[in-house]
Amino acid sequence: MKKKFDQEKYKVWALPNWMLLHWVINPGLAFNELVLGQRVPKVTLIDKTIDAPLLERQFVPCPECGALNDGRLWSKSNSFGHWFGYVCPECNGRIPCLWNFTSLIILGLTFPIWIWFKKSLEEKWYQREKTRFAEVIQSGFETVKDTKWYMMGIRTSLIMFILMLFSRVGSDQVSFSGLVILAIACAFGGLAFGLFMKTFLSSRK
């Protein structure tokens, strides 16, 4: 049964929200999921009653205990390594996350390889997840003011460049001038993404 939230207080982000839909259908984000371990919860609540930037008004509900967890718990040093999803810091329950379509295809094709190690890897991951929140809370929650947007842009540029470079390996499209143009295009694309995220997450609407 789908849990109902206070519509007067919270805006509910769930599919088919355009940002979540982008995460699901963008093939490039399979790298973020499978390699970096970045995940996106199926449901995020945006508090409409708090006068603060969007980044500071996001809460991730736990379907098992009902806790509303600050979305910034999964930021900064705790942004990566969540290959099997999110774990609630209150009850250690599982919080459902989305899957990118391309990730699912890759996992399906490589199923005979990773299935033998899944159980042991997931158990080690789960035990580690339960200890990570203390580090985040101790270091303090991320704010719009101290977020390094240019680093977000640089990381995005590098990921774009690597993915596009691999897609051209073995073809006659790889040349020095082509690599320079590709690097410039990825740099502009990554920085534009960083600027967009800065504007979007700073929004108070």
C-alpha cells in the first residue's frame, strides 16, 4: 500500500517526476550507479514550509519505520558506495531506490558472473552502511553556501569524456583534434550542469 504524505507540507517527488525519469532513462547514469554507487530514492519529500534552499528541504522517508531522514545524509563523503540502495539510519531498514534502465540491462547480461558474490558483498556493504552516518553527522550537513559546484561540473565533465571516448574506441573517429574538441565539449557540458544544479538546488520555491 502506497504511503500517503501531508500534501500541504510536502511536495512528493516520485515517478514520473522529470528528474527521477531522467535518472531512469539516461544511459550515462549507469556509470554513476554501477561504478560510483550513487543511487536515488524512489520517494523524496520537499518541505514547502521551510524558508531554505531546495538542497536543505529534502527528506527521504523510510517505509519501514516512517522516519523522515535529511536528504543530505547521502551527500558529501556519503554520496558514493550505495550499490545496493539506501539504509535508514533510524532502524537500519532498506529504503527503496530507483534503477537506471541501462544498469538493469548490464546487470542482466553479466548475471552469471556477479550472482556468485552478491550475497557476501551485500552483507559486507550492509554492515558498512550502518556505520557511515556518524561520519556525515560529525562533519556537518552540506549547505548551498559550502557546496563546490565547480567540482560537480568537473566530475561530470570527466565522466562524459570517458564514456564518449570509450564509445569511439576501435573506430576511425579518434584523432588528436577530435579529442580536443571532445574535451572542450565535455568541459562546457559539465560546467553547464554544475551551474544548473547550483541554480536549481539554491531555489527556495
